[in-house]
Amino acid sequence: MHVATASRALNPDTRSLVSSTTAERVLQAAKALDYRPNPIARSLRTARTETVGLVIPDLTNPLVPPMVRGVADVLAPAGYDAWIVNTDNDPDREIAQIESLRDKQVDGLIVATARLEHPLLEQLHDEGVRIVLANRLLGAGRIPSVTADNAAGSALAVDHLVALGHRRIAHVSGPQTLSTGLVRRRGYLHAIRDHGLPEDPELLVTCAAWTEEEGARAFGSLLDSGVEFTAVVAGHDRVALGCYDALAARGLSCPGDMSVVGFNDMPFMDKMRPALTTVRVAHYEVGAEAARLLLDSFADPGRPARGVLLQPTLVIRSSTAPPA
């Protein structure tokens, strides 16, 4: 039997090219010999390793596991494995991790660490590396991406608070170097204007990172400033939990003294006291759609870059109520 015939029989994608009798003989012989395909040898022949690099900012972030699961669930049936690297939000570590993935000859990258200005990703894209951005965007918009409609999510939060009767609504935003921080703030401002509410710069504070500590610091400074407001839209659930801490430290209650809305609907937000009203982002779908876009780029390398916006929803719980 010719080597090529045996190879076709062993490959599920080409098995139909040989007769069923021949395929069965080859499979039985492979089983008897305990034969396993050599992926390294195959990659030398096909110039593909059937692996994808997944670059994430923080493994401890509860939003990451569903996104990773979405990526893996789409890649696996297509015959691809994911190599996961964690950057800890450190640009130098990110460079080293991406170079490590390139040394492993991954076929493409799914990157969840993008900043608005990100020369490394722009350079890789210009070099022909297949990249899809997940959950964040580059300012230039030249690379395929999947993210939630963050502006619409902020508008949902403001609409809900206005419907409850709030008129002085603050916003604790995230880093303005990230699309998530920038666009969520922009959505808040647009919604305030749409409702005819006054735009007060004193009601805006910014966190240096998406953390509880930064949320407590930024929101605490707003509470201590003396500016009047009855509700706050936090740019992230972790920031919202920091708002809870700042309120408790000052003897204030939620929602009695202050309504709080988060963003993302992280796991266990319904178990908080009070349970957090928040904008839900389907992070599993973000990962799954990013993997689909990358597979599409493998199949059609000349396909123009496109961005996918997933619609968020508002989950109303007990952290919001009419103003006292």
C-alpha cells in the first residue's frame, strides 16, 4: 500500500478519498501498532501547527475563564489547540509572551490585552500575523475584533437609573488608555445628554485600573468632595465592589443612600449584599466569535478586517432603587 493512501485513510478530512475497505484495514493496523500521528511532522509538511496563541491580561480576572472556554469550544472541532499566556497587564511581559508564542509557530493570535495605542499589535498585523482582538479595540480599527457594545451598555445603566428617578448620576470610569474605559465613559456622557441632564465634570472620576482598590479610592474621593449625587455607574463590577467598600467605610448604605450599577456581570454578583445591578456582557460569546473570526482569516487570508459588536443586557438586582 502506498504511503499516501495510508495517510489519507488516517486523516478524517481525507478518509473519504479511499475506499471504506482500505480505510478500515489501515485503521485496524494503526490500532494494532498503537500508531499516533506526529503533529510536528505534519506541521513541517503543511506549514501549519494547528495551534493558536491566546493572550490574556490577568488569569485571576473572573471574566477570563468564560472567554477562554468560548475560544476553546470553537477551535477544538476545527482541529486547533490554544496556547494561553498571561501578561499581568505588563507591556514587557506581553512582548516576551507573544515572542514565545511566535517561536512556537502558532498559526494566529487572539489578543485580549489591546490598548488604544498598541504599536506591537500594529507591527504584527503589518507583518502578516493573523490576529483577532477580543474584548478590547485598537484606536486604528485595522485588526478584526469582537467586543461588547460598551457605549450601549452604559446607556442601559443610565436609562435604568433615570427611570427610577435619579437625576444626579456619577460615573467611575476605567483607564482611558483602554477602549473599555473610554467607550463606557463616552456612552455614559451620551446617555446623560440624551436625557437632558446636566453634564457635571465633578461627577466623573477615573480609576487607574479595573480593581476594587482603585474603585474604592476613586469613588471615595468623589464622596468626600461634597458634590451631590444619588447614583453611580461603575465601569466594571470590580470597581462597583470598590464603591460598596467606600460607602461602607463612610457609614452609607446601598441602595438606601446610593444606587450602584456595575458592568460585566461577573460570577457571584447575584450573591453580593446587596446583589449588584449590572450590565451583562456575554464573554463566552466574545471568545467564541473571536475564534470564528480567526478561523475565517485562515480560510480567506484576503478577507477585510471586520468588527463584531455583541449587544449587552441589563440585569436588575437590589443595588438600585429610587432616590431617598
